[in-house]
Amino acid sequence: MKTSRLLRILAAVAIVFGALTIFSGGRALFGGALAQAAVGNAVDFVLWFNFLAGFAYVLAGVGLWLGRRWAAWTAGLLALATAVVAGAFGLHVMGGGAYEMRTVGALALRLGFWVVVAVAALRGLKPGLKR
């Protein structure tokens, strides 16, 4: 089956998004004091999730590029996991925990992106194919 143009675009965006996520998260987690100070009141579990999820973003993007059905399910799991982390983040905020407002936007962007990718991939990669 030929992968649709939309899925190729989403795949490329996922790969770039994943690489940037790994780079920025790695710098925040493992960089020097200056890099860590730049993230401000980052919430550790969100930071670690985003960093590790970056590797899954790249994997899902490659799978989508190749037209693999498992990549659609990977995208769905990424959306679900991001929603769970966003919920935990919300509880952290409601409990008075320190945070950066940009984390709210970043989680919303990530969740929205993976929901769109999952829906497009589940529709575009038909079941029954030998993939």
C-alpha cells in the first residue's frame, strides 16, 4: 500500500518533533546549571516523560513513513500516555506545585498532535494489510 501524502507529512513532522524533543529534553535533564536554570520550574515527571517519549515519536514517525499499521497504534498510545501525564500534571498544579505556564501549552500541543496523527493513521493504514 502506498502511504498517503498526509501520513508522510505527519511522519516527517513526528520524526523532527521527536528529535527536537530528545535534544531539548536531554539538554534540560543532563545539561549544565545554565541549561537547567533555563527550564525554570519544570515538573520532573513531565520533563522525563517528554524526553523518553521523544524516542517513541521518532519510532512512530518512521513506522508511519513506511506505512506500518503498528505506527498508528503507537501514535494512539502516545496520545493516551500524554493525556495521562497531562492529567497528573493538572493534579500537580491543583495541589499547589510549581510549574511553568509553557508546560500547559506544550502538553496541549503534544496531545493534539498525537490525537490527529493517530486518527489519520488509523484511517489511512487499513487493517488486513501484511505489515
